[in-house]
Amino acid sequence: MILKERDQRPTQTASQHFGAKQEQDVAFYLRRQYANDPNVFVINDLRFEHQSEVIQIDHLLVFRHGFILIESKSIFGEVRVNKAGEWSRSYKGKWQGMASPLQQVSLQERGLKLMLEANSTRLLPKMLGIQQGFDGRRYERLCAVSSSALLHRDSMPKEISQSVIKSEFIVDKLKAFTSVGTLTGLIKTLPFFSDDEMTSICDFLIQQHRPAPIQPEPTLAEKATPSSPTAPPTNSGIACKQCGGTDALTGAWGKYGYYVACSDCKVNTTMKGPCTQCGSKITKVSKKGTCYSRHCQDCGHQQVLFEQRVGSTES
């Protein structure tokens, strides 16, 4: 059964648009397979907070023996994974490193486990006087990639290749985990969620969902209002690499892209760098007005690096 669809959020970049499209494609295949299945509950786009951390799971399946977490990843071009589990992909004919989606979903699984275990007394009954928990349940992690991606499976570690699935094949992979009638051997010995337990767990998860905040577009009046000449710069992501200062910086453009020049120690610091959200190195720095931002081409995260003080001179 489908308990929750993906939250509707505006997309501001091409990366966000394609990422949303990939999540919608996977949600479509899950809906087609599990819409009327009483043994599998699907929660798309689950975002919750636990122990001051925010965890966002693209697709979560709750089934009789445990949980399946799916990370949707929009990838164009070729993908390679070396023996160390490090990912790279081709981008405009060049190979670049990227954050491992399976490592991301592993961290999501950890957050899910911690939250469920912390609430086990309200979600699961005691058995023979002993409180049941979630550690012995089955947890599966998958990455659903774009159908257009070219995967170099021959060079991938086997355990990674088995966890990376193209969108149109995701249901075939899931059937091996969720088809109760085909479970044999060791699987039969795993703890089994009852109907009441499934309902309790799913209701709890839906209650924990916290939609991502949406940044409102500035009004026409706000766009037309000039900034105060005495307003300090908004500098949330860049500092001088030499002195660590943030107050004497000036935005500039040079041979190697955008950077900030420090008037105190006369050192330049590049604005290039990995995404602070997912660690991807495929980022792009752009300038709009007096504001410099870094955009991640993988996860769509946008970080304001530097805002030029009105009245100062750009190089």
C-alpha cells in the first residue's frame, strides 16, 4: 500500500528537476506493484529529525521482515565503482568523482534504526516478558539509477553491483525481499511483524515526517528595494585560506573561476569545493547580483558562499 507520495517542491535548477523526475519514476513503479499489497507499505520522501540530525529517505518500504531503503539517483553518462567502493561518473566527456549513493543510504539506515529503537516500547509489544526491538530485523539498501545510465558492472564489486538497479528493474529486485509466499530457509526464522505492529510502525513514521522548508521567492517590492550600504556581507561558506578572516574579502573572477581576495593578508581563496550536503565534487559556482553560490550537480543542494558588501569594489 502507498502511504505517502513525494512532497511537491519547486525545482530551481536542472539538477533538482532531473532528481525529482527520477524519484517520481521510481515512485511510479512502486505504486504499480504495491498499491494493493497488504504486506508492503511504501513511504516516499520521508524526512525526519532524530538526535539533532535530519534524515531524508527517498523511498522506504516496510514489509513483514523489516525495511528496504531506496536512494533514487539521477545519473546521465557512465558510472564506475572501484574495489574500494569509490564512485565516479563521466560528465561532458570527463570522469569525475561523486559521492556514493549507497554510503548515503547506509547513513539513512543508521538514523532510521536509532529512531525506531528509541521508540521500540511504544511500537512493539513484549514477547515472553522481553521487549522486542528492531536490531534483529532485516534491512536492505538499494540505489535506483536513471535508465539512461551506463553502468560498468564488470569492474564493480559484486555486493555493490547487486545493490545498484535501474529504475525499470527495481520491482523485480524488490520481489525477492517482499514476496512472503516465496520466503524459505533462514528467512522464515526472522522476526515477523504482525498486522498491528505494521500499522503502529507506519503510523509512527508518517507522524515523524517533517517536510523540507521551502524558500519563498522574493516579492517584487523586495527585489526593488535597494540593500543598505552599511549592511554586512552574508558570508556563510567561505573564509580566507591564509588568515581565516571573513570581513576583508572581495569577490572576484579569474583564470580558474570565482575566488575571494583578502585585503588583510593579500591572499586569494577559490570558491570551488565539494558539496557540503553530499560530498560530491561536481559543483558549480555562480554569481547573481552581489551573491555567490555553489550548486551541487548531484543532489541539487545550493549553498550561499559569499555576498559582496554593497559599496565595495569587485576585482
